[in-house]
Amino acid sequence: MTRLLVVVLVLSMTAPAFADIRESAAAQARRKAQEAPAAKRANPYFWPGVGLMGGGALLALYGFNHTTGAEIHIGTDPAGIPTSITAEEKKATGLGFVGLGIAGAGAFVYMKGNKQSAMPSVQFGAGRMALTHRVSF
């Protein structure tokens, strides 16, 4: 009998709290339904960043793969008789490194635009203020 009495007392004391929570949740759901969803801002630097990355990558591929010439070395022994012939290809590695730098600048431009589109949101309400920010890697 005492267990039943304890259960009844506990339920009678907590019932108003559950009602407040239910009303509060319903009111918050109505407020959220009325708010217009925030329009996602497009990255204004998307295409410039992609263009720089693509152009830099193509320039790097050209620079590292394009042969600009050849160097031939003929080795001789002390008597002056040719003993070995060595040929080396010359590549435009400087152009390849410039292409990598341009691609890196494009990546920086793209990321800079992405950070601007994820600005924090500040919301004010009756007796409250909310600050939300999305963090992603």
C-alpha cells in the first residue's frame, strides 16, 4: 500500500512539469515552422577557385612532362677514345612549380569563399539569445 501511495504522490507532483514541457515543445515547434529557412549562400569564389586549380594543374602537368631539349655527354678515357655516351632530357620544371603555385592559390581562393558562406547565425527571442555556427572539416 505504501508503494502505491509513493507512486501516486510522485506522479501527481511531476504531472504539471510534464505539461509545461509538452506546451514548451509545441510552442517551439510552432515558432520553428513559422521561421523561413535561411537561404544557403553560394560560394562566390567557387568558379574562380576551380578555374585557378584546374589551370594550375594543367600548367604543372605540361611543365613536368614537356621536354625542352637534350644534353649529350661523351665520356673519354685518358687516351681520348670515346667510352660512353650519356643523353639527358631537359624538362621545364620551373613551369611545373609555377603551375603548382597557381593551383595552390586557387585552392586558397575556394576555401576563403567557403568560410564566408558559413557565417554564424544569431537569433533573438523572448528572454533569450542563441548563437549557432557549423564547424566542418
